[in-house]
Amino acid sequence: MKDWDQHYRNAPLATPTPSPLLQDYSYLLPRQGRALDLACGRGGNALLLAGCGLDTHAWDSSAVAIAQLGSLAAQQGLLVHGVCRDLIQHPPEPNSFDVIVVSRFLHRPLCPALSAALRPGGLLFYQSFLRLRRDTQQGPTRGEFLLEEGELLTLFTPLQLRLYREEGLSGDLSQGERNEAWLIAQRPYQ
């Protein structure tokens, strides 16, 4: 936690951008409901969710990031419920969110709790770094924080697949998204 606090204290304070996954597919979001930006950092995803009119919650282990998000949300006239929280020890409650967004955070044992936290019809937007990627300077280096090929598909099997993107190292590596896997999945209505 303290390492992330230090990171956010030292990083230039700029308005965070939402993940390309959420930005590109925001048209799938419900018109109302409760949303969670998990491991939110400065909350680029949370700001987008709140801007779409969702009751937005943002959780991160860094109190500094949560404070910075609060300031950014206030400047934009948005309401975001930011909470400094140990995400591993205190995952979301079952049936508590209509949308959950996770960007560049991976803790495999948390995945069943995220599936269960979705309400019927709820959407999960998830992206994280791959072990096999074009740019190994970006993202974590420890294997426990990197996805194997196709692994993201197996972590959320109770959910219905809506979108999956993993381009690997085929073809022209100067194009496309080569470092991450993207998933949008939905909890069945029944």
C-alpha cells in the first residue's frame, strides 16, 4: 500500500483516462445502476462511469490515489464514492453491482468473488497484462501478475462472453493491442 501511495504522490497529477476497453464499449453500459472501478488508481474508469450517470464506487489500496480521485471528481462535478480498501481481504459482496471494471490488476483468487458480485445482467469489463507481449517494459514483470494465453477466458466461466480480445504476436506488431487481454462478460439474467 505504501509503495502505491508513494507512486501516486510522485507521479504528475493529470486527469486519468479510462481504459480503452471501457471507452470503446461504453455503449454496453446500462442507463442506471451501481458500478465499481476496482483497483481504480486515480479513477479514469470511475470518472467515465459517473459521467454516464451510474452510482459509481471506486476502490483502491492507496489512500493517496483515492484522495486524488476525490479532487478530480469534484472538479468535474461528478459523484464518486472512493474508498481505500484492501481488495483481497474485502472483495465486493455478492449481487452488489451492475457493472464492475478492472484494469491492469490481477489477483486470480478474487475472480470468483467478482463474478458473484455482479447482479443478474451485470457486466464485467476486465483487462490485464499478458506474459507474452510486445512491450515487456510496460506492466508488471512477476509472473503471478501476468495472464497466460487464453487464461482470462477461463477465470470467469460462470459469465456469458460478450467480447474477448487477445492479439498475441502475430502479424504487424506495430498495430493493435498486443500487451493485454480484454474481456467483457455478463452474468446471466437467471
